[in-house]
Amino acid sequence: MPEKVVIIGSGPAGWAAAIYAARANLNPLVYEGTIKPEMIPLGQLAFTTEVENYPGFPAGDVNAFVMTAVDKKRHYNLPGPPAGHVRDDRPHYAVQGVELMELMKQQALNFDTRVVSEDIVDVDFDTQPFRLTAGNGDSVETHTVIVATGARANYLGLPSEEEYKNKGVSACAVCDGALPIYRSKPLAVIGGGDSAVEEATYLANLKDAATIYLIHRRDELRASKIMQQRAFDNPKIEMVWNHTVKEVLGDGNLVTSLQLQNTVDDSTRELEVGGMFVAIGHTPNTDFLKGKLEMNKKGYVQWTTAQRSYTSVKGVFAAGDVADDYYRQAITAAGTGCMAALDAERYLAAQGI
């Protein structure tokens, strides 16, 4: 018998969709994916440390709650409280990315959501019910699908960059810029488009912000003129033209500087910074959907109706960063996950399923 709803992806959008679908008695099946270099189960938040901007998780003894809420069988995946975050002899920190995602997953499991640790590698949306094929060769039929595979940040590809991820290297200033490791330190933003200028402006406007270096490989920005002017007018933003990052340097624990290379004469210099934010775009995880759903020019799944999670195929819904190239936040992803589950529930009811 076909499933009522299959959810592809296991970030905030996927688990939010699962929670809502399960509580609606749709008995959802989640394909959470496998471990890959560019993406792992639980989504991008699994790559982050403290999450200070997800409502409902102020700093405190988060660890005590997480350990009691998450199934003991998955405690191996929990990082434990970060060192140095103590108040009154107890851990005191904002929820970490892995913890938040494990809590979301646990909440979905509490309502009997079923989980398969495989990737969906092919889809057939030409017939109803739809047929999905997993990486292990298994297939499943379903009346509705919620695509929640997210998008991955583009990085420079340097081994030293990989070494210092979450230790001063980030791809989201809005997510991480206010964390203690960055406060009052000179910071670098890499890129020349609107996203890079937005990241630099956000960082420059934070309380106690130091100099924000906007490093671009050319001698002019690609950002829109109004965004460029905002950067030029901000006294805390300093442009570094015609340079690329050759190496990320640090003391083994945190980023301390960047080795830059001039794109004109190949000379190098060292720039002292306490962090690097890479803003050179994102890549949506939609390779398996090409030719199957309508997408925008950036490769993101296209929502076809305002305020709905509808895609170009009736019965297929999209949630989270896979269809959002603008906000890309955990809270917006979770919100659209809720929307997709409600849309699927109403679609099924209209079909008499």
C-alpha cells in the first residue's frame, strides 16, 4: 500500500514537517540521508556549534534537558557542553546545532515517525502514486512527497578552511556573527555579491563590532548598487580589493589571521582577523530532481503559489532552504516544513485519501 506522505531530508524543515504530519495521523516516512562530505543527516545545523537565534532555547543548562529528552541510543551523537561555558558551576550555553536537531528528531519519533537512513536518488512524478528510489535500490510509492533536502554553503575548498570550521570559519554571519568567539574582533567576509555585502553590513552593525574586511578577488563588487553604497558608507567596513584567501591561519583552536594573495601581482600578505565568513553562495541539494520539478535560475525548487509550499507537480511540496534562496534560516525552514505538512494533509483530504 502506498505511503500517505514521504519526507525527503532531515533538517529543520524535514523534522517540522514530520511532527505535523505525524500528529495529523499521516504516518510519515522520513528519508534522512546518508553521511556525505557536503551534507549529513540532520542538515546544515549539524555543522554548527551554538545556535543563539532559534526561539525557545535561551542559554542555560541545556545539556541536562537534551540528555533526558533524546533517546540514550543517540547520545553518542551529542557533543556535550562546550568548554568554558559555565555559570554557578553548571553548563550555561545556547543550544548547539546537533542538539537542536536531535531534539527535533526525537520530537518526530515521539509521534511514531519512521526513519530510513538512505538518500533518495531518483523520483518518478509522472504517475500517481509517485515512486521514489533510494540509494540502496529500494523503492517506495507515496501519494504525497515533501522535499526538504536543503542547500549547502559553498566554501573555498582549502584544507585550512576545513580545519577551522566552527573555530572561526563560518558561512552564515546572521547565524554565528554574534557568538562570543567573534565579538570585538576584526573579521573578514569573502565575496562580492549581495550576500557578501549583507553579511559584512550585518557584522558591522553588531554591538562592539571591530573592522570588517570585505575581501573580493576583483576591483569592483557584483552586488547591487544600493548594497554597494551601504558598504562604502559604513565606516567599519574596509574593502580589500583584488585578493583571495590562500590560507586560513590559527593557533589550533581559533582563527587568528588570513594569508591573502593579490590577484594582480601574486604577492601575499597576512591579515589579522578573528574570523572568516564565506559568502560565495549556496548550492541547493536538487540534483536528483532535475527535469522533475520546476526550479529557478539558481537551481532552487520553485514554489508556484504565494504563501503555499506547492511545486510544479500536484502532490509534491517543498520546504526549507531547498526552495528558499533568500532567508536560509532554521526558523524559516521549520515554518515552511509546517506549511508543507498542512498542505499535504489538505491535498490528501481533497483526494479522499
